[in-house]
Amino acid sequence: MKKLVWDYIFLIGLAGAIIALDQWTKELVRRNLQVGEVWSPWEALTPYARIVHWKNSGAAFGILQGFGGIFMVLAIVVAIMIFVYFPQVPRRDWSLRVALGLQLGGAVGNLIDRLTQGYVTDFISVGTFPVFNIADSSISIGVAILALGIWVRDWRERHRLSEQNEEPNATPEELPTEASSEGQHGG
């Protein structure tokens, strides 16, 4: 039971930190910028990175506008699945544990916006990349960590198996000779 409690403390702690940072930054943007208004600390930086208040009724990075209801249901399903599955993840699989915490935090952060605002507040604008937020970043980083963790685990497993399957190279002195094998068989 203690292990289960610690599992959920980790998950909720990580997801909670993401949600708090996401909601705090979105509230700052909503209070200080009108929708569509751009802010940058230096004019020369504006073409490359800026803060812009944007309403997003679609998925991450502004795709599939108008499907917010579907993404609301999807976020609830994903959050429940992560919450139920998380205790089954081995503690040594830190990449999956961190990835799920980041994804839960991102999904719930954007879900809160959909439930309270009817849309997601996006504000980070870099170059010509679609505008996004902390929750979107958290989901993307979680997916990257998950993919990297799977790749590393797969590489280690293949390396371990190849070491087990390698036969030691015997020197000519170690190979049995006809005379020694005849003597062993009583021939």
C-alpha cells in the first residue's frame, strides 16, 4: 500500500507542477494581453520569439480547430488511463514514469482551459511554428522522453542478448584434437 501511495505522490506531484505552471502562465497572458496582442521584451527578438495571446479551439499547436469537445473527452480518457496504469509501471522505468507524469499534466492543463474558457489559451510563438503553451510542451516532451526511453531499453535488450549469444572464440590449443577425443572415448 505504501508503494502505491508513493507512486501516486510522484505522478500527482509532477503533473501538479506542470498544471500549476501552465495555468499560472496562461492567466498572466489573459490578464495582460488582449487576444491577438503580441509582446516581446526586445523588438529585435520579435521575429524569432514572442508572446502572443491566442485562442485555440483545436488540438495542440492549433491543428483541427473546432474539435475542442472531442479533445476534451480524449483528455479525460487519457488522464483516467494514465492514472489507472501508472502503478503498474516498474519504478526502474523512470522514463515511462516521467513521460506519463508530463503527459498527464499537459492533458489536464489544457482540459482545465476547455472546461473553464471553452478554448485553450496559447501564447508561446517561436518563428513560424504554431503558437503553443506549457501544457502542449509538456505533452510533447513526455512523448519524446517515452520514445527515447523505449529506444534505450530496446538497445540495451538487444545488446544484452547479443552478448549472451556470442560464443567465446577458442584458440587452437583449446580445440579438441582427434587423439584427445579418441582417448576420451576409449577408442
